[in-house]
Amino acid sequence: MHRLTFWNRAIDLLDALASLESGQCELTLPELLSTFAEAHHGLFEPETDFEAYVLVAIINKTSRVLAHTETEG
């Protein structure tokens, strides 16, 4: 995947989060995060694309925690 495409998608995620915050997004927070994480899972290695790897890992873990919290609640 082209790095610029990835970072543009990360910015799109930020925009979607802002829409969620303002009530203008149809998806839930876990759905937004899991969609992003799933689309980029395994595409980056920490040795070559550290920033992208970390961002995907953080979003993936946050998505899982939120999903787990929702099922317990």
C-alpha cells in the first residue's frame, strides 16, 4: 500500500471521528475503528513503517477493548 494513501485514510478516520462526535455519522466508534484496523492489519512492519504499524496496532487494540466493553455492559 502506498504510504500516502494510508495517511490519507488515517485523516479520513479523523474526519469520521469528528462526524461521530457531532452526531453526523451512522457508524459507531467501534465500527469505525475496526473497519480501519481490519483494512490495514498486517500491511506494515515495525522495522520499515514504524509509525503506521503503531497507529494500526493502537486502533486495533482500542477497537477490541471497546467491543469487549460493549458486550459486557
